[in-house]
Amino acid sequence: MAKYMRQDGFYEGVERIGVMPVVVLEKVEDAIPMGNALKQGGLSAAEVTFRTPAAADCIHAIANDCQGVLVGAGTVLNLGQAKRAVDAGAKFIVSPGFDLQVVDWCLANEVDVIPAGVTPAELTALVNRGIEVTKFFPAGIYGGLKAIDALASVFVGHRFMPTGGVNAENLRDYLADKAIIAAGGTWMVRPALFQNGDFSEVERKSAEAAQVVREVRGL
């Protein structure tokens, strides 16, 4: 059912990027500088969370003006948000859990989607929908690598994008695990890093993360 996510290269793109920046933007003016800083640092993607009133406009700005940056919407909780995000230009949808209405709509409309699941029951429901990659959130609380490896031993071939508790210190360990397609993180895009309008720290921390991806995965 979700073969197009392989066919359109989405999964390959996520794996190649290796680290998915989870971005919270309060002002649309910060969107393009953020997208450009991530791209310059080597992480050409942004999961813009639907937690702020500016989220849709920020997605629109990055989609239109940051060429080569894969922009999607995160923290999508319902179908209305999913539709607004896609209308704004989001190329993919990520959720902290999953709503089958959102998943089924994405599948029916060929919108790339990474829903979250941390239990065998949740993964069974998603795998049976054709989902091959799920977000594992919050990874640090739900057992991290040990839990992921236990699930991967049963859900053979399924892959995970752990988020929540992933940081610069443990990134290498996560990326070395074959069950992990990419890791989501906020440490390179924390609001304190660019509150003065200077995105140089975002670029620097993104470059450090991108270097870890290259070293671990031999890219």
C-alpha cells in the first residue's frame, strides 16, 4: 500500500540525510534562514512542528524559497492539520503517535508519512497498513536502542526514526544500528541558538551532525 514511499525515493532521502532536524518556529521570518542554515550545514531537511500558529507559513516559506531542502510537518495530530500542512507545501507528515485517519489519508493521497509507534500493538496496526518506517518517540523514555532492537527482531525489515532523547553525544550509537533509518533531533535547532537572528550556531551544529552521519555510514 505504501510502496510509493520507496518508489519516490523518500525513504532513501531520509536515510541519506541521517538526522532529521525537528524545528519549532514562532516567526515566519526565521523560516528561510533556518532552511538555509540546515542546508549549508549538510542536513537538508526540516520537520517543522505544528505547535505554533506560524507553522504552516514557515513550511510554505521553506518549500518555496529553500531549494533542495526536504520540508515536512511534525507533531501532526489530526487530519485537518495534515491537510493544512500539505496545502502549505509539506512533502511529508510526521506524528508523535498515530491517527489511522491521518495515515489512511496520506496513503490514499500518496503523501509520505512517518507515524509513531512504540508498542508491538501499535507497530502491528501500522505495518498492516503498509508502513515500513515509524517514528519511535520519546525514544529515551521508551527504552532507546534496546527497545528498538527488540522490536526489530520481531518486525523484520521494519525501520525506525528515534526522536526524543537523541543528542550529539549518543547520535553515533543510534546511527550505527541497522534498524534505524535516521534520528530525529532538536539540539541543532533549539530556539536559543537563533533567538538573536544569527543562525551560525544552527549551521555549525548541523555540520557536526552531518559529519557523524558520514563517518558512521561511510557516505
